[in-house]
Amino acid sequence: MSDITASKRALVIIGAGPAGMSAAVAAYDHGIRDILIIERDNAPGGILRQCIHNGFGLHTFKEELTGPEFAYRFEEQVRERGIEIKLNTMVLDITPDRMVTAINEKEGVFTIEAGAIILAMGCRERSKGALNIPGTRPAGVFTAGTAQKYVNMQGYMPGKEVVILGSGDIGLIMARRMTLEGAVVKAVCEIMPYSNGLTRNIEQCLNDFNIPPLLSHTVVKLHGRERLTGVTIAEVDAQRRPIESTKKFIQCDTLLLSVGLIPENELSKSADVVLDRMTGGAEVDEFRQTSTEGIFACGNVLHVHDLADFAADEGAIAGRAVVDYLTGNLKQQKRIRVLTDGRVRYTVPQYITSGKDVTLYYRVSNIFRNATVGIYEGERKLLERRKIKLAPGEMETITLPASLIASIVGDTIRIGLEEDK
């Protein structure tokens, strides 16, 4: 590929989901005109094209939209500004010095020398192969997102008698969707003692349809050779090990897996971007710049969001920051590492590098009630916020004012959580 002549672009954005398109619009509106979005699918919108349920846009557009409507709002903004999108184009490689190698049917293999790159590749579902469920390999086992695409975009029903493993938002939404299409959802099993979905999805997708979640349960065996004929489920103990005496067979022809999302960071690795072991995404500062200079990340490739609105907000942060980077105005004044205490599972950003107000996005590791979230430098408490309830399925935020950041003398701070006694 070294003999291919590279073209030059100020900004290359990889991924045309809501985060990538929001980043492009923000960069354009703040002065950058030479922008290219590269998207491997045949249309912009990302995963939202198959999310035909409503609940999108309340934060961003102040009205309730379906997933395709929400994505199309951003697509319209991109088209109105004349921002170029290369569809059906796969990025093969990114180097630390921001050389992008891509391929499509029309141009073949080509390279682009980018002044800056925004990573917005989204995430993928964890598959059956990652779970090691004993049994054969029958038809009828799908990830929840694959089943959603079959039903909502292609008009196929995956099956009639359904068990869902995992209570992530896609699994909850598909419990409702399959029920509305005439299937019987026999169980929603969740290995944790709490649901991993949004409270509103638990209410609207399970409770409203009288589908009780089986918490602290998992699937321990698949049955069937040609087609799935059933699954064996079991309750798990505190160490999440199946309890032999609780095993139960459920007849079904379909198993949907909603067992977690993984940021798509293979390209990030090739660019020597440091990844966070908790999020699976890049470590970034408050401008969403990664450890590799000039490469930024936003949306679900950075950390999995519960709301597409928040992914779009993050795209706008990266888009505005790229303009400052390209004009030489993105200055690193300090480098403060943000640590967590375990109860707070992770935070984004992981570093603070400026003297401006910084909003930290964080998730907790369990359900906590009547708790205090605090930010500390050593033993000194910088800030605290009271919370009535915190749950792993809900993203939380806390803002650290510039005045407090200016008072930090060391190079680390910690965000932690204490429950009231």
C-alpha cells in the first residue's frame, strides 16, 4: 500500500452514527470546512436505523423521535452543510501519524493524510462465543441486535417461543418487540441481582407486558441439534456460579443474547491509542483527545452510552475540540488523572488537562441508595453530591468547576461513593 498516493484532509471522521455526524456538524459550525466522514454501511445513521421505537431526541431536539428520525435529523444537518460522506467504505488501518487507509468498490484502496481524526465507530454485541454455554450449535441463537435488524429492517421473525439472556436495553426492547409481533417471551434471565437496563425500559418493556425478569439467573445449557428446542436455566449464587438444584428446562425455539456491548477499537489499537480496561474504549481528556495526538474519540466507541442523545453530545465536544486542535488553540495546561474507587466503576474523561469546568460521566458497579458521590484529592474533599439512587444501567454526571480544578496541586484525583449508614 506504500505506493498509493495519499490525499490530504483536515478532518476525517470514521463512522456516520449520531456521534460521528454530530462531531462533523460541530466542527463545521466552528470553522472547519474540509471534513470527510467515512461509513462502512450503505447509509448514515449507524445502529439507530434499526431502532424503530421512540424515546430518542428528548434531550437534543426537545421532542420524542424514533431512532431513524433522530439519525435523519443529523443526516439533514450534514447534507445542508455539504459535508462529504463516503458510504460503503471500510477503513482498514490508522497510523499514529494519522494516515488512514480505506477501501471501497469505486476507488479501491486509498489513503488519506488527516490533520485530525475522530473515531466514532460505535460498538458491537458480545456473542455466544464469549459465553461458553454448553450444548450444540443449533439455529435459533441470536444477539438481540441481530434479531432487531431481522424484525425491524428485513421483516423476518427469528422465532415464536423466546428466552432472552441479559437485561441490557436492547434485550428489554426486544422482549417488547417480539411480544408485539406475536411471539411468547418465556423468560428474561439476568445473571446479576439487578437489571442492566434503563428504568424506563424495565417499566415499558417488561412490567407493561407482564414479563417478569429472572434476576440472578443464567442459561447453563442449549438443547437441540438442527434448531434450538429449549434451554436449561439456573439460579446463581453470590459468586455467579449456577446452583445445581435450581436447574430448570424451558422449551423455546429462540435465544436472544443481550449480554453486553464492546466498543469497536481495533482501529484505535493500530493507532497506538491507549484503551481503558473498564470501558473498553480509549482513555481521553475532557476534549475527547486520546493518548495519540490529533486522534479523538466519541460515542459508543469511547464508552457505551444508555442514550443516543448523550453520544451525540459527546460528538459535539470532540468536533469543537478538533477545531481548536487544528488551529493550535488546544493547550494542555496540566494532566490530572481521574481515579475511581470500585463502587464508581469508571469515569470519562480519565484525564483533566485544562482549567475549564469539566463534566465527568460515570457509572457505578451496583445499585446504591441514599449515597454521596465525592471527588477527592488525597483526603481533601473537593466536591460532593447526594444521590437518592444509583444503578449500573444509568449514566451519571458530576461537574467539577474550574475554580476547584485550579486548586488541585497534585496529578491525581479520585471519584468515590459512600452509602449513608
